[in-house]
Amino acid sequence: MATKLDPHHLVALMKYMLKGTQDGSPRLLDPSLHTFSDGIVNNSETNVRTFPILDAFPHISVSEEISQVVSIGLQLHPKKGEICLTVAEKKGVTNGLINHLSKIWKDLQALSCEYERDKGRKKQDKSQLRSPPMPPDVCQDLKLEIFRDLYLYSLKK
């Protein structure tokens, strides 16, 4: 029996478990469950879609076995088309964490662009309020690379 956990096995297991689903989170969030006051922007739809990001990024930022605390703030600048992530860590933000988040962000941007290209090839239902789920066959290699990077970074934790 192997004594070390192989990250490739974790990626294969995730691929199997998530087959046919976008991820493990709920697809639709109910805005009535949240109280909005002075939100990120004055748009509850944007706020509700931002909450899962703010929940996920600190989780994927922890790599140490014990007592590591990471907090992430997000600022949207719709007029400039910019997003600013502010990272804080209990013991100081390391270059490794910044590099990790930068790579994940870059890969997520590439995945988003590929998703947009895929949507452009298909007829759009303009009456749909939400984005359709990402087809499972779109950009599988990039999805697996993202999962692999996340697990390799947080393997100790």
C-alpha cells in the first residue's frame, strides 16, 4: 500500500465524482436568504453570484497543515472592467500564495473564454436569466489542470 497520496489519483477521483455536473455547489442561490446593505455593488444579482467566489478563494488558498488563516476581499470596478482581489493572511502573505492565486485566476479566465466561445457556437436562449451550465466536454484538460493545481497546493492541509 502506498504511503504517499498521489495527486493524480485525487484528480481522477474528482473527475469521476463530478462527471456530468459543473461542481459540487448549488446552481442557484436564493437572494432572499441574504440581507444586502452596502453590497459590493448596488445589484443583488451580482452580489449573490459573488458570494461563492468569496467563499471559495480562501479555501483554495490554505496550504499549511495547521493554523493558517487566509481572507480574500473582492472589489469590482464595472466601468473599468477590473476586479481587484485583496489577500490577507495571519502570518503574512507569501509569494507562493500570490503565485498560486494568480495562476488559478489566469486558468479560470481561460476557462471562461473557452466557455464563451462554446456558447457562441450554439444558439442562445435570450429569455434565460442565468448562464447555462458548462457542457462537461468543454476544456476538460484545463479543468483537470485547475483541480490538479488546487490539490497540489493544498495537499498538506
